[in-house]
Amino acid sequence: MAAFLLGAVLLIVQPQIVPSTPVINSKAETSQSVQRELLKKTSQKNDFKENIHSNGSCQQLPQTIIIGVRKGGTRALLEMLSLHPDIAAAETEVHFFDWEDNYRNGLQWYINQMPFSYPHQITVEKTPAYFTSPKVPERVYKMNQSMRLLLILRDPSERVLSDYTQVFYNHMQKHKPYPSIEQFLIKDGELNVDYKAINRSLYYIHMQNWLKYFPLDHIHIVDGDKLIKNPFPEIEKVERFLKLSPQINASNFYFNKTKGFYCLRDSGRERCLHESKGRAHPQIDTWLLEKLHEYFHEPNKKFFELVGRTFDWH
């Protein structure tokens, strides 16, 4: 009788949604109902409201999060994944789990940052800082223990250079001076291992934190270096991980010789990543680059052992 009453209440609270395309992801629907109940229980205020559009779409908690890594190719991954009709992606980095002011706003605020989606779609958000933020894994786990996580990684040394390059250009655009990369990488004649960009590339340390809460089969690691060189096979793997029907094809990608990387072709419309992507890295002395490679050798080895696979890194 209790189960019957609960079902009746849910039918009243949740209006019937008619998607514009056939429902093909029953697991996504189940996840939605579970998360709605979670919202009602954990909302700091007892005034949870589900935002429903007149076309039948609604805002919902993400079933998948791209957790990182910074300068690993998260934007490219999200844009490529958005080619799939069953993906609804948040446009901006939400920073819900890693920024205290946002986290204090509660799950209602979080869901309000999500795009409108249909019941058969998977909502995805990306915030690259999640991977290296110590508090985030537990917070995500408390929200949804079944969360499917996407992590895109690239050669740690190259990631360090990209990290510096982004901050350098941000300062240049504001007409602010910024030190050379050598000033960050060298301290007292040795490699400065306290440099934050280096710490972000110690993947095994951060991965250990995530594996305390999520099994490895809930975390799909995308090879960022391969995604740049040949994106389609990597996206195929992501489709399988998310249990999506195979909708993205090799024809959705074309190499832009001017930009030097792959762009997207969607229903005849071509689009490329922002000009801030794919910037040339600063030139550094060979000996310093070798220092980086040597430093990351052991951490990389530990990471390979942790995840049970290897990557073509120095």
C-alpha cells in the first residue's frame, strides 16, 4: 500500500513529459527520478521546484561530469560529445563542488545551472578543477554514487606548458606583465616541484582520491593526446562508456590546416574551438624539458599501475 501511495504521489508531482524523439535511454530516466527524490531530501529549503519547459524538457542534475584535467582537452571533449543528440551539455564551467560559495547554495542552485533536456538525454557538465580539488570526490559521491565520470589526460609535461601558456595569455590580454616559464620551473638551479602547474600533473595523487569513492569502471579516461590527433576513436569509446547509441561518425570531424587541429561538422554546419585553444607553447631549453620528463617518470608509472593501462607519455 505504501508503495502504491508513493507511486501516486510521484505521478502527481511529476507531469508526463513527451520527448521530441523516441526514448532510448531508460537508465537515464531512472537516474532522473532518483535524483529528483535526492533533491527533495537534500534541498536546504523545502521549496524545490522543477523547471519544466513548455516543450516538455526540464533542468536536471547531471548524470555525467567531466572532472578534468585542466588543459587536458575538456572543452574539445565536451564539444565533440555534444554532437550526439542524446547529450545536453552545460555551456559554462559550473564550479559547484570546488567553490565554497557555490556549494553552499545547495543542489537547487546547481540544477538551475543545467541546460534544459529531455528524459532520454544525458546532462553533462564540465569543470576541470574538480579532478585536483580534494573535497570534490566525496561531494559528488554524496550527490550520486552512480555518477559516470569522464577524465581527459595528456602528457603531464605538455600539460604543464599549456597551463603556463593559458595564464600567460590571460595576463597579456589585460596588458599585465607575466614572468617567463623558466622563472616558475627553476628554483635554486633545480626544478621547482612546488609550482602548481606541476602538482596538477601528478595524476596518480589526485586519482587515488577519486578511487576512494568511485570504482574504476565509473571513471573513463580519455587519451587527450590521441583525441587531438585522431578524435573519432576516442569519442567512440566515450559513447560506449555512457551507453549511448553510436551516433557520432568520422565525417563529423575534419582537419583545419589553418588552425592546426580538428574541427567539427554538425548537420552541414562547421565549427571550431575558440582561438584561445591550440596556442603554441613557449620555447624552453631542452635540458629543462628533460628535467620535466625525468620528474614525471615515476609518478606516471604509479598512475599506469593504478588505472591498469599505459599512455604514450615521455
